[in-house]
Amino acid sequence: MNRGTTSGRIEARFAALREEGRAGLVTYVMAADPDYGTSLEILKGLPEAGADIIELGVMYSDPMADGPAIQAAGIRAKAAGARVTKTLDMVRSFRGGDDTTPIILMGYYNPIYIYGVEKFLSDARAAGVDGLIVVDLPPEEDSELCLPALEAGMHFIRLATPTTDDARLPAVLANTSGFVYYVSVAGITGTKSAAADTTHAAVARLKRHTDLPVAVGFGIKSPEQASEVAEVADAAVVGSAIVQTIADNLDADGKAGPGTVEAVLKFTRDLAGGVRNASHQAAE
């Protein structure tokens, strides 16, 4: 497949959001957390609850960029038998009922390397994956996965951070596609929240360097914070707070109860309400 011939779901979703004059909600869940069946039910329910784009976490035993909530989710997923193959099965099952919501796999390079890059890209694309976020591959290693992914028609979404200065930014953006993910705080996921004025300035700076949409995450824990981000960015990304909602609704044995799925979807609806109520001012 030639570079650039992607499924088009990400581009179509951001185009639709521009037509609606609003930012999007990007939600993150760990595949197979707390078990395969519950995780798949949550995944299938997220679009109706208001998720515009879904990030699906690929379990890895050494998640260096993740905070306690997502680390714990990875432990639960591992205990539930999470594998790359099963994650792709989840995407395939999701696509049986939803062919429009973009799905991005988020994780680390090691599981992909072990699976085999060429086979992984072929299988992921066939399953219905639209893009990858691989947090431990810098631009200097683009030949490992980023460039093959682009050649295979898969978006490769890069992270920019508060420490990514103007000298470094061109390298970060060079092969980025789909959108840019701005990490609004320095450090691991789910531990801090960024100030609105700082986020506004950061998004404006990124917009001067790229025409890609800018999504902001790593510090959004409430509908109010999602609304603040949605005023200035093209999308708000919520991960740890959703994953923590799963954890908070497990029983004493760490198993999903009858209200687990609905609790997650209700929280997602609340987040979506915050995003949709924002006075969106992000630059085109």
C-alpha cells in the first residue's frame, strides 16, 4: 500500500468536527481491562457515549510513560490474558458494528517488534486500526516503525511535550500524521493537570508549525477540564480518569460488576458534554 492511502477515518472525523464547530473527545482504555468481555463492551459503547476517537492501549509490562492508573490497568489486562492478537481481535469485533470511529493503538515498541513489524502492520490494518501512538520511539528511529507504518497506510501520531522546543519540533512533526498529541504536563500520565493559559499558548505554538489537528491530553480528569481544553484544542484526550473509573467499579476480587460498564460510559457522556459545551476557538 502506498504512503498516504489511509482509511481516512481520522481525517473524516476531524473534518466533521470542523463542520460542527467543536472539538472532539478522544478516549483511552486498556485492551482487556479488567477482562476481555467487559473491555470489548466498553469499547463498543464509547462512540454512542460521545467518544469521537478511541485510543486502545496495548498491554506492556514496562510502561515507562504511564502513571499508576494505567499501570494497574496493564496488570489487570495481563492477568486477563491480554495479547496483541487479542487486541486486534477486539478491533475486528468493534469494526463489525462501527466502520467510522477511528481507533488508534497506543503503547510501546517491544510488543510490536516481537510480533514482527510487517506482520503487525498488515494484521492491524486488516483489523481496522487507523493509527499508532508508540511512546518510546523517537524521530531518530523512524525507520523502525514510523515510516513502515506510513507506507502501510497507517497514521503515526507523535507526542509533543512542554519540553519540545522550537529546535526539536520540526523533527517531531516531520513524519507525524493524523493529528499531533500534545502532552500538557511533564511526567507520566494521570498525575498532574495543566493550566489553561499554558495549554492555550502551547496549542497556538504547535499550530504555527503544523496544519494537523492538535489533541491535548495527560492532565484531563473532569468534564470541566475537558471543556477548558476543548476551547483551544482540536480534541481533548482523557485516559487515566476513564481507566480509574473502571478500577473504582470493580468488586473486592477485582472483577467487573454489573455496573462497571455503565459507570464508564456515564463518565464518558459527562466528558463529552463538557467538550460539546465548550466555546471552541481552536485555530484552523
